[in-house]
Amino acid sequence: MRNSPANRGESPRRWLPRNKGMSPDRLVYMANQIGKFFEYQKKDEVVPGIANHIKKFWDPRMRQAIFAYIDAGGDGLDPTVREAILDLKEHAGKKGHSTETSFQGT
């Protein structure tokens, strides 16, 4: 590790593999993992919590990819995750729409 790119002062972006987008399978897996976390929150905060997390922490390209995936059928998405993504898609770019919840961990 002594001769790692980080130790040579190179930016991590230069030595990470170039990714031309995440696969739909990977996005579905990640979204469902987020859903599994939020399923233990208050019932009325599950869908907004998932949407808020995706809105805050996913790159816009990732969000656009999952929106396109859901438009193509969205196979494999858990029901609450599907609902959250559809809500997020419906309100994408609209001012004043909030997915905030009382949960502070997102």
C-alpha cells in the first residue's frame, strides 16, 4: 500500500474505475436496501423517508436512471420503494415539495 495512488497524492477520481452508469440491478438493490432500513420507522414516514434519502444522497443521474427503470416496469422494486420513487419522480424539480420526516438519521 505504500505505493498506492492515494499515497502518491493522486485524486481518487483518477484511479477509480470509470463507470458509465450504474446497472439497473445495482440501483434496484440499493433502493431496496434503503427501503429495508426505513421499514422499521413510523408507518407514515416510510415512503417519505425513502424518497428523502434518495433525493438527498443519490446523484441526479442515478435518480434519472431509476425513474427510467420504473417507467419500464420497475421489476424487483419493493412496493414501498416503488411508491417512494414514483412520488419523488412526480415532484422532481417542483419547488416547495418536501419529503422531510421527523427521522434525523437521513
